[in-house]
Amino acid sequence: MIQEGPAAIRHLRTETLDAGLIVVGGGLSGVAAAIASARHGVKTVLVQDRPILGGNASSEVRLWVLGATSHLGNNNRWSREGGILNEILEENLYRNRQGNALIFDTILLEKCREEENLTLLLNTAAYEVEKSDPDTISAVHAFCSQNSTRYVLRAPLFCDASGDGLVGFMAGAAFRMGAESKDEFGEGFAPDAEYGQLLGHSMYFSTKDVGVPVKFTAPSWALKDITKIPRYRQFNTNMQGCNFWWIEYGGRLDTVHQTEEIKWELWKVVYGVWDYIKNSGNFPEAETMTLEWVGHVPGKRESRRFEGDYIIRQQDLVEQREFEDVVAHGGWAVDLHPADGIYSEKSGCTQWHSKGVYGIPWRCYYSRNIKNLLLAGRIISASHVAFGSTRVMATCAVGGQAVGTAAALCLEKQCLPAELGSGGNLTELQIRLQRDGQYLPGKVLKDSADLALRAEASASSRLILSELAPGKAWIRLDSSWAMLVPLAAGVVPEFSIEISAEQAGALRFELRRSERSGNFTPEELVDAINVPFSEGQSILSARFASPISKGGYHFIKLCEDPSVRVRLSDARVTGVLAVTTAFNKAVAKSSVQEPPAGIGIDRFEFWLPKRRPDGLNLAMGFEPAMDHFGQGNVLGGPSRPVDAPNAWVADPADPKPELHLTWDSAVEIGRVRIEFDPDWDHPMESVLMTHPEEVVPFMVKDFDLLDDSGNILQSVRDHHGAMHEWKAPSSISTKRLTLRISATHGAPAAVFRVQVFAK
């Protein structure tokens, strides 16, 4: 029984938590930062003011996770973000290929709860900071509305991943809000006042056909005149969720302090739109549809951006400048939106695509004036223009992993974040990120702790690619098609295809490549020939005369000819891909705007990968056969195709392929890491977009690890992740390590990298 005592001031229950790192903000960047820190042995607290994790990716907002590889169209091949984010997206594909946002919530929660060094505080909002001196945060105060508890969170390091930069703002960290002028950084894409200097918020909704008539009466606040939305004719009953990304508002307001006003305006639009669809009479198919879900939290794009020791800018992205201190990569378009959002007469977005991915330097991930404050997510040190690309969630997440890994290293070295920017500390940070699956453009670091680099690699077989075998399906050359294949310097192989022609003619073959190593935009013409053909079916062979001066990926292009059909192949091979100009023409022709004159970027064709069930690649023969898939690729190289496949691929005829690492004398093994092929070209969007498989066909499914006596160290079945790590219960002494593969999920067995460590 509760009895009232004398009148008194009652204080909230207070709990003090001491940790190595406090992460404020539970979006994908904060989740990745917290998991990375915890996995590197740091006691970490993750503070999230919502009941679930994910931020804009959560079921409260339901935006798909986008990054360097996109369903929308760009020329970034094999560029999906790796590490912790890839682990999350692979698990989501495995459990949730239909894209249910609620299931994605559970995966994020599970990943955090499984980390023994990670304390998760949900429904807990940070509201105050303590500082030990003007440049140092000592504690963050937070309040949980569900248990009426005030938390005092103390640590030597803090990470602001809150989206609005709440901790940084309260601590006095230098920040910017809005767009810079064209003159400040010489950015030709910098918007003027008429276009607007802030991106707005968006709110989504979804519907369901219940099979019986359903009425809808709009709430009093709903928009009455739908014609106030200039693009109102674009609404239709087939659109769902983040297909409504352009229901955007707030770019003329304070996107921090006026968020609630912005939310009400978005609700006004959403319910007005549904009223129009249900009750205007223009959509008779909507009679049996009901409104299933409307967002309660708007998806916020932009507010504060904090200043680090470097501000990444337009030229860094467009020119793909290389940074010595690169720790993450991006590749989304510079994607800016008119500030008037849905009420604007302008296109909903203006996108400029670079010709490849770009790196982001470590100097963008910490505050320049608050010395123990790390930055993650959309608030990192970027100009407004560069932010147009770095803001997307996949890019934010890999930055978060860099921050969490760096925090652990700072604590080990007893140094501040700025002291990781050069020398041995920087190298150690980059090597740790590389070990954990992070892709660092322009960097392939030799890991001195990796015992595999001292071994000799051998295998029971390797793929020597003589053909992509013909299947049953054909494709008409209504658009240009190409095979993206690795070629060595020297004489070009002969390429052969099977065609079916309605009339005699000549087909133009082109040999193309990118001007820049590691890019996949075929702007450079190496050679071209016209090969005559007869009516009906025939085999065409292309013999290019010009030798290849620079080895790497090349496009074997078949130019458009609607009178010709080409045989397709069902074969899948790591590091080989069919691409075409046929898909997503709307992206290529409308949302990608012509850049202003004189800013160093030109417009180009979009070549997108073929992901159709009726054949996967162009059936093609190679003479001589291509030998790019040897076992030596697993030792120390990139763990994805860049200039070459960079993978050992077994001969498809090998029933149980084996990969061996052999040392001159016995080594003590404590840990083995294997990186399989997760199809780095698959975007793996988290929600709404469905996927044809639960596991990518390139993935190894069943395998064993054996020592030099044939003893099985580990048996793995039904594997579905890019990264596999085995930790020995006690140190194992062996002269040989064998990976024996007994099944894949469809394609020939492939391994990008094997690393072996003493502990």
C-alpha cells in the first residue's frame, strides 16, 4: 500500500552508467558505431529516443536503405557497403526478402542485444551535457519516459549520431545549417535562394486491398484542394511507402525546432492525397482499398552539419579524390531537393552522378573543437552539396562503423580522435576496418598480423572461363547490351555470340573501358568493328585488332539493333556481369540533370546489371579462355571486384572444391576469417523492394575447415553471410589449413579472401 508522506520535492530515480563510449542516436549509423565499438571490446552505451532502432530505416518511417549500389540506376558496380551494415542487410534478405519493416526492426534489435559489451537504452532522450573543460564532454544526461529514470552517462568518448546533432549542439561544437554559397568551396551545384538551402522531411503511407468496399472520411485537417500539389497527377493506387519520397515539406523552415509543424503539414498532405484517391472518382480500383499505415514520425533529411578537421565537398565526390585517411565510401548521387518540396513546381530532386564511388576521410568524423566528440550519420563534416550524397543511410552506416572502430583504438592508444589521422594509428585503424569488411577506395593494406600472407595458396581446381553456356532465353537488342569482363593487357580474346536475325545486316561490336581504374562507366572507346550476319540463327565472332594497353574491366558492347535477338546464358560467375542501357530510362533521362557549365562533370549513359529470371548473362564464348580466378586472389587482395574479380572461383565441374593454405613450418592458429561472395552488386534494399532469393546464389552454403592431419576444425551448414569467422577454443598448430566446400547456393564456389590470425 502506498501512503502519502509530508509534502516534499521528489526527485527522479537516477542511474549512473560508466562506459568507454556513449553513442547517442539509434539510426543505422549509431547502431553500426555501437556494435563496432562493442565488438572491439569497449563497454558501450547506445541511447535511442525512440522505442525501436533504425531511424529512417525503422518501421516508424520505412525508408529503404540506399547507398553506393542502387536500384535507381548508377554505374557503380560491386559497390554495396560492407562490414556491419552488410551483415544486417544479408540477415534481412535471409529472413525478410519481402521487405517487411517490422521484421527489419527485430534484426536491428537482435544485433544490438547479442553484443555483451553493449547496453541499449530505448525510449531515452539525451537532454543535457556536462563538460570537464570548454573542449571536453564528460557526461550526457538522458531521460527514459517509460521507466521514469534519469541517466547520467559518463565516458571518455562520445559519438553524436542523433541526426540533429543534439549532443554536439549542446556541447558547443562548430556546425553549419543550410547551403554554402557557390564561392565558398567553388561548388557549381550549390543552390541559390530560389531553389532553397535545406532538404525537407517526408512522410509515407501504405494501403491494402481488402476485397470489399471500404469508405474513407478525411479528418478535418486533411488537404482539401489536391491541385495545390503541382505533381498531383502522379499519384496512383500502385504506389506504396517510400515510393512517396517526394511527399516532402519543411525546407523553408527550421528543420530542428519546427519538426512538429512540418509533421502536421505532411499529415495534411497524406490524408488529403488518400481522400483524393478514395473519393475523387478518378480511381475506381480504390473502392476496396483501405489505408493500412501512415507514418507518425517524418523522415528527416537535413538539419545541422558539424565541422571536422576537413569538410568534404562537391569536388571530392565528382573527381573521386583519394584521401590518405579514407575510412568509408559513398556513391549515391549528389541528390538535392527544392526547399518547397511537394508544393514546388520543380522536379522533386536534382541528381548528379559521379562516375564511380568516392572515399570519405577520417577528418570528417570528429568535431574540430570538441576534442572527444565523434560524429556519425548525416551530421558529419560535409558541405551542403556533398551532404546531398553522404546523407543516405548506407553511407552513414559505414561511417558509423569507422567511428566505433576508431573509438576502440583511441581507448587502446589513449589518444584523441584527431590523433588517429596519420602514421601508425591511421594504418591500424584502416587495417581493422579492412579486416571487418569495410571497403576503402584506393587502399589495399597488407595486414602484418595475417598469417595467410606467409602461406602458399593452392586449390583442387580453378575456373578458366571459356564460355557462358547458352540457355533457352533470348533478348532483343532494343537497347545496347554488354558483358563486363576482366581482360589482361595484350591481345584481346575473340568473343562469340549466338544471334537470331530477322534480316541480314551487320552488328556493331565495341570494346570499351572506363578512363579511371576501378570505375565502370564505359566512356573510353578502345576499338569497334561491324560484323556482318545473315537472316536467321548464326554465330558471330568479334576480333578486335587494338591490343589492351591497361588490364582491367572492359565492356564487350553489342550496339542497339531491334532486328537482332541474342542468346542468353543462365550461368552466374563471380566478377562477370551483363549490363544494359535498357532499364531505368526515366532516371537516366529526367532526374539526372545537366550540370552547370564548367564544373568538370559530363553526362553519361547508365549501364545497369541484368537481374531478370529469363537468363542472367549474354551467352558468350572466349578464345583463348580467361584465367582470372586463381587461388592466389585470396591472399591479401580486395574482397570484391575492383580492377579484377579478386576471387578464387572453383571449376563448376569440381564436386567438392578445396582451397589450401600451406606454411613451410607449423603456425599457431587462433582465428580464421573467410570472405565469401555476397554479390556486392545487389542493392539489398531493406523494405518495400522485394528480392528473388533469400541467399544470393554466389554464396557458399556448406563447408568444413580442416587441419594438416585432416581433422575437421569446424563444419558449417546453411551459411548465408559474406564474412565467416572461426575462433579456435585453444590455439591450433598446423602446417596446412583446408577449406572444403560441399555446396553453394547456386553459382560456382567463390572466395574473396582468407585471413588467419594467431589470436
